[in-house]
Amino acid sequence: RLESLRQQGAQVHAGDCADAAYLERAFGGADAVYAMMPFDPTAPGFMELQRTQGQAIVSALQATRVPHVVALSSLGAEQPTGTGVLVSLHEQEQRLAALQHSHVLKLRPAMFFEGLFNLLPGVKYGGSLADAFAPDLPIPMIATRDIADAATAALDQRGWTGHRVRELLGPGDLSHNQLATLVGGVIGQPALAYQQLPYEAATQGMAQAGIAPDLAELLAEMARALNEGRVRSVEGRSAGNTTPTPLQALGPALKAAYEALP
């Protein structure tokens, strides 16, 4: 999948991002690094794997003294507990804070529009857009392409010093009732409704869909934190953290994914 980038001049270093020695080889000589912690939603032990990867990333950055680091984090990462999966990003931000030889920019984006793809089976087989979020709660949401643009610009320009945080809030806030209306219009079901699930039911549904049980519980805890107002923008919306891509831009891909479901 990286062959097209290789053909454009990229050097491809395949390896395990929990392996600090591999990361040292990849980071060596770099002017800037974009650091994120991937995960397999079906694999158990989410927090343990995130910690292992996070420690390997910071260890390699310390060893190579990369001048500029752009790190993917999230809204809510300033809170140490009670936010589910976001606690892993709080812990990583704390590790990154120990870097003394790097200028670090922590990107804290909002909820991804692309998360809607995970809800499409429930629409097709259950008849509603279902999740644990409160139906009328306005939530900042963003297209991942806007995060990529912000990260790319930061890596290219490297116009900051010290340790900084930048929120990315998408083009506007949307409730899940509004999401149901938008998704319904895209797939030809204008009457599509949103159904709020109890946290336990949401956890069970995610586990039945193949998500590791421990991760399902953490995702439900994150939804609770959003519903209770504990995960929110610290900066407040501004021209600097509002990004351009609307949900409607994902319409063709959402429709295609929905129609491709068996």
C-alpha cells in the first residue's frame, strides 16, 4: 500500500511501532516526526498496547533528538481519568512532556466523521443510527483529511517552539439527531432516526460486532464523558481551530459503504 509513496521518493521503513529500536532507525536524521499510536480494535489489552507503543515512540524520539514532533492526541486528553480511550492519550502527552530536545505540537482533534462508517451495519440491520451519545448533544466533529492537512502543514513549516497544543474542531458541532438526518439523506432513508443506547447495551453491541471487550467498555466510558460535558474544547471555537471539510463531503463514501454491506 506504500508503493505509490515509494515511487514518489519516500523511504519506507516497515516495522512494529512498539519496537523502539525500529523507530530509532526510522527517526534517525529526520527534521520532524508525526507520531501516533495505531491499534487493532479486535485485539484485547488496548491500554497495555498503547502504553508500550507510547513508551517506544518517546524513547526513540529521546535517542534521536528529532527537532520537531507533531503528535496526534484528542480533545479531552488534558484529563487523567474517566474518559475511556482518551486516557491513553493523556498518558502519552505526559510522556511527550519529558522531551527536552524536541519542539512538540500536540494536535487535539474532535470526533472523526469517519466513525460513522462503524454505525452503518446498525442502520442496515437494525433500522436506526444507534450509539451511546445523547441525541441532542452538539459535538465537534472533523474529517480526518483536515487533521492530515494540519499535520502536514506543521511538519512542513515547523513554525513553533517549545511544547504547544492545537485543537482541531471541524467545521461545526453536530448532534447525533442531526447525523441521522444527514446519513439518512445520503442513503435514501430520510426518516432515519437516532437511537441512544444505554451504556451497557452499547458495550455489548460493540463486543458482538467484534470489538475487544475491554476496548468496548472504554469507548462507552468516553461516550459518558462527552454526555456529561467532561470532554469538550478548552480553547473554544475560533477561526484557527475550525476546519473546512463538511460531513457532506463524505456522502459518496458513506453511500458506497452502506450499499456494499451484505
